[in-house]
Amino acid sequence: MKTAVKTREITLIQALTEAMDTMLERDPSVLVLGEDVGVNGGVFRATDGLYEKYGEDRIIDTPLAESGIIGTSIGLAMNGFKPIAEIQFFGFIYPAFNQIVTQATRIRGRTLGRFTVPMVIRAPYGAGVRAPEIHSDSMEALFIHMPGIKVVVPSNPYDAKGLLIASIEDPDPVLFLEPMKLYRAGRKEVPEGYYTVPIGKAATVKEGTDITILSYGAMMPIALKAAEKAEKDGIRSEVIDLRTLFPLDRELIQASVEKTGKIIIVHEGHRTNGLAAEITALINDTETAFLSLKAPIQRVTGFDVPVPMFSLEEAYLPSIEAVYDKIRFLAEY
Amino acid sequence: MTDYPMRQIIDGDGALVDDRYKDQMTPELVVEMYKKMVFARLFDRKCVNLQRQGRIGTYVPFEGQEASQVGSALALREDDWMFPTYRDHGATLTFGHSLKNILMYWNGRYEGAVPPEGKRIFPPAVPIASQLLHATGAAWAEKKKGTDRIAIVYFGDGATSEGDFHEGLNFASVFQIPVIFFNQNNGYAISVPTTRQMHSKTIAQKAVAYDMEGIRVDGNDVCAVYFAVKEAAEKARRGAGPTLIEAVTWRYGAHTTSDDPSKYRDQSETELRRKTVDPVGRMEKYLKRHGYWDERLKAYETEATAEIEAAVKAMESEPAADIRHLFDYVFAESPWPIEDQKADYHRLKGGVR
């Protein structure tokens, strides 16, 4: 008999808080550290209430130093702890880049598994909330490219909680990107307590037969709205939330390509060497998928320019119209 | 451990407690200092209101830090370099930045980071402490060119935790670069108090590690700040190297308009400081004690408000953001990916496929 699990409607950011709370409760080796995560409960309130519940030894307000946060988390992780390191905004992660690319991602390999780095780096990312300069970056491609770190991006409260718990339990470094724009965009049913959403698995959020739209994070609502708009024209799009950007869910992508033969990839990160390029190559590398293609793969992405100051961010971001335009192009192809 | 007593010239009651600079404290200078601080405060409050009304984006207030920002900016020479953070528009406007452009910055516009022609003011630093190295480099360039221009760089207490802080001080020290590291220790890096940021008792003492002069001043005393910066500037101009100045001050308000300081500190301390050591208040007392106060000064607020309102009007009369600012300033000459993407953007806007 299935036990009834209590669910409530909560926001994505509340789901993240619950995930950390659940794991802090279950596993005494879990720590939260970052700038303003303690007394203040995080600048977005992601760690709200955790300091009061678990105290300053486990919810740690660090000095203002991203390289310091990640570098010390590596040491903590190698020596028995499971740090959840918060980088206040993804655009501020770069001072820690060296620690991630040369250390966090290589310790397992360098020591043939003697030392490992079971660490989660959480960072709010993305544009569209009128944030100040450099607070809106979407540089996930840098980390997808980087060997040795998994990259996870939820787009709804249920996945956010399950994926963050899975990330905390993962034996290796995970970059967990949180779409700032969706933090409080809506409430969804989320179970209380522990559950996981597996890393490496995408989800089909809308079934369709004509076109496949692959997206993730804050672009999911854009992809879905464009698909709904095209539905009125009689075009049935399948929409897939990738959820994990590395490693990709090859099987699900392949199955959908074989079903529709027409692909649109949507991401707000920059175009050149962005995830769309990798997915295109992945389809090319999978012969059955490649041979199912009925049209050139399309992509709607951020431009190859720095994410602009907010007066121009709507021009920078992929729009419903831009995705719809690609749907129409493929439908008529 | 070297001791770093806090230098003060005028105390909270407006009394002259150090008369070494008495002769240089002309009525013109002290009145100018007062007016600039009043102006900065009015501008800051206006910006907070504009944000509340949705007329600009997230704003970073500096109220309480006027003496540090105005005093340091007035001590510079017109042609010096300034490297501010996002909280230092009190300094940049005193140093001659365009009010309209500062407002545009907070309205998410690229024009906002552009200083008036000929002013050497860098865009506000956003990633913490990155600007210390830029200032060091720019001042290094002046040294290589053989000029006597110097650079001043602003940063907060939190910035001293970043690697870039230490790298900046070290480079400046190794190459004896004419740069002033001007720290405003306002007690908090967002929610984290200075006592949690560092175990050191002062920021000034961090200069010791780089064999650099470290100075600690009352950052709410505009004269103490002014003369400390002036001396550091003169020293740098004659080739005697960099200085680290810690101006001890207090941010009255939130970190930004998105922040709620009551989450992490008791605002009663702010109220107490406002009553006892306010930068503007103490200068007003000083002016009154010395008979420099007159009705015209009292009326200055009206004059300043009119100037600020005119700048707001100018900002709001600007046409919408120019799409060329998105595409055309990444490179001197845009490579094909940007040109293609720009064409695609315009095609979609035009509704043609």
C-alpha cells in the first residue's frame, strides 16, 4: 500500500529551503556556507530559518570571498563534510573559477578516488528581474564544458527540491543553478520530507508529435507559452525540460527526435558554444536520431554579447515570439 | 602590533579637536564641504524615493557616508583618476560626474557608466574588490608616462576579504604606484558585521603586510578625511608610493533597496549615530560655532533640490534604451556572429521571417 505523502503548494525558493532543511536534518555532515546565508537567511531568503534551527556551526556566514568559500568547501568536502556553498549571484562566481576548474573537479582523479569532493555550489542565475549589472549572467556553458562537475537547473518547485536533495547526496561536485526569475513565479505541489529527482534525467512536460522544444530553467515558461501559441495553429509541440545539463539525458532527447524529427533548443545563455551547440552535436552523433531529422535544428539563445544592463535585458532574452517564429519555420519546412 | 588611532579634526559636537589644519580650513572650503554633503544626501534620498516609485531599478544608498565620499573627492585634483564602487556616487558626483548619467546607471542604462568628457571616472565596480587592481594599473600607467596624476580607489570592509584586495595592495607596494586605497568601513558587508568579516582590529593595519602607510580616520568627519586623502595624494604625486586609508563610518540604511537591515541589525545604533556623529549634522554645528552659518546656507537645500529635480527630469526625458548599446560596443568591429544575431533581432522585431 502506498503511504500518503503530504504535499503543499510552495514556491521554488521555498522548495530549495526545504531541500536543505531536509538534508541538514538527516545528515550531520551537511553544512551551508556563503555570504549572508546565516543571520540574514540569504539575499533571496533561500536559507531562511536555517541559522535559527541549525546554528552558526552549520549555517555559516563567511567572509566576502568566493574563492575562499569554494576553496574551503573543497577542503571540508575532502575531509568528511558535505558543503552546500552559496554563491550570491552566478555572475560573482568567477573569482572561484580557478578553485572549481583546477581543484574541485580534479581531486577524485588526481588521487584515484582517495579523496573526493561531494559539494554543491548553489547560485541564482539569469536575467529578467531588473537586477543591477553583472547580476544576471547565464554562463552555464563554461561549467558544462568543464570536466568533472555536474550541472543541474530546475524550473519548478517539485524538481527544485528533489534535484537539490539528489545533488547534496551526489558523491561529486554539482553546480546547482537556480533561475532567479522563477524563485517566486508560482506555487506547485511539493511533498513534505525526503524525495529525490534523479540527476541526468530530463522530463517531458508537454507531449507532442510535430516539433520538439528542448529547454531548461527560466526559459521553460517561454518555451511552453510559444508551444501553446502554436497549438492554436494546429502545431503540436513536445516540450522537454532538460533539468540536468551535464550529463544530458541522451535517451529522452533521442526518443523525441525520432518522434518529431524537428528540433528547437532554447537557452538564455550565449549562443556560441552554448548548450544548443552540444545538443546539436549529440543528435548528430546518434545515428538513429540524426537520420530522423526532417529539418535543420533551430536554436533560440541569448546573443553573443554580455548580458546587458536591465534596460536592454528583454531585448537580450529569448522571447515567446522568437521561439514561435522557429516553430512556424519548422512547421512549414 | 602597530596601533592605528582614529584621526579626528571635528568631533560630533562640531568642536575643533585638532587644530593642525586650522589655517587651511578656510570658510570657502568648509562651506563647500558642507554644501557637497547636503547635496549628496538629498540626491541619495531622492534616488531611494525614485526606486520606491518604480522610476529607477534597485538602488544602493550611501546615507551616513557623505563625509567619507565628499571629503575624499574634494581632496583630489581635477585630472586624477577615480575608481568607485556601486555605493560611491556621493564621491563621483562631487568629483564632477553627470547627475543625469548617475541616475541613468540606476535605471539600467549603459550611458550611466559614461563620465563627462575628460573626467577620469571608471564605471562603478560591481564584483567586489576587482577595482583595486584597475586603479593600481591606471596609476601605474601615469607613473610610466611620467605624470603626477594619481588614482583613488573606493572599497568597503567586505572587499578586504577578497584576493583582489591583497593583490592590489601588493602590486602597488612592489612597484611603488601612486594610488590611494580608500576604504569605507561602514560596519557591514550586507548583513555580515566587520567583526565577522575579519579578526583584525582595524583595516588600516593590513597595510603593514605590504610595508605601506596605513591611516585610520573618522569617516564621518569630512575634514579628517579630506586632509588624510590630500596628504596621501601629495605623497603619491612626489613618488613616495601608495597609502591605505580606513575611513570608519556607518551606513544608515539598507545595503540596497532590496534589503531589509532589520533582519540583521538593531537600527537603534543607526539612530544613535545619526544624533551624535552624523557627517552633515556635525559640520552644521561646526559652521554655526565659527559663525560661517547664514541664511543662504539654509536656503541651499532648495537650490540643490532644484538641480536634482532637473537631472531627474533630464533622465526621464531620455528616449528608450538604444538597441545599438547591446550589439555595437562589444568589439571595435563586430565579428559576424554578433552582426548575424543583430540582423536576426531586427528581422524578428520587424515581423518579417
